[in-house]
Amino acid sequence: MTLPQGFQESFMRILTALALCLGLFMVAPAAQAQAQADPGLERRTELADRYMRLTLGDDMRPLIESLIEEELANLPDLSPQERAWYRQNMPVFFEAFMNALIADMAPHYAASMTEEELAAAIEFYSSPVGRSIARKELMLQVDFETEMYAAAEAMAVDIQAKYCAAFDCDEFSMVLPSAK
């Protein structure tokens, strides 16, 4: 038995939204190698973990539950039992996913930020204003994903029109990621 197609697509949309919420800041491999010899790396990694949890993890469950409800509204063929399972289990899966992702990403943050920068970020995001901004940024990132895919699609249409005008073609195939 396989998951219903809408269920799989829904899972991937939520996963994509969460990945965009993270921003997935990557550090060059040279910076990682340099960080391995750094005696302050362990402390900065602990601070980076705290920073990421303040900006992502602590308030992620309400966002996930909201996204799940939006997705369930688009899956009318799911049975009540499937909907209950989805509501009960998806937040648990995503929480484990986020914990693993934070653990994997914290060394990257630690390699690219100083202890002073991380401490200042933690102080800010621990404040009421910082918590408010972190929550709003999470929701804005979900909106950003929608706008990004719409802009990418418009760009692809424009590229296709210009390419075909230059090379006299009827059809131009471009593969784009889909938010749907």
C-alpha cells in the first residue's frame, strides 16, 4: 500500500516550507575544516543550537499544525481516520526532523559566527520583540515560498517566449520546482 498522492505532495510542501523557514545557511567546506581546529567551536555550537531553537524550533509546532490544517483542507478524499492520523503524527515527524536538522546545521552556524554574535542573537531572540519577530519571520517564509514559485514560473514563461522568438520554436520544456 502506498500513501495517497495528495498526502505525499502535502508532506513535501510542508517539508519545503520548513526548509525555507530555516534559510539553510551553508558554510563553505574550507570554513568547516578551519572550525575543526577551533577550541571555541563546542561552545559556539551549543550557542548556535540555542539560537536556532529560539528562531525556529520553539515556535515550530503551531506553524506545522497550521500548515497541516491547510493541507488537509486540500485533501478532501482522506478518510476521517487518515485525517486523525495525519494530525497526530505529522507534528511528531516534523519535530524529529527539525531536531535532526538543527543538530546538523548548528556546526555550520558555529563555524560562521562568533561567540559574541551568537550571544547577541540569543539575547535579542529571547526578548519579547525578538520572539515576535521570529514567529513573524516563520510565517513570512511560508508566504515567500509561494511568491518564489510564482516568480520562477513567470520567469520561465518569459525565458521560453524569448528563446522561442530567437530560435523559432514551438515548444520549450523547462523543469521547475512546484509548490503544488
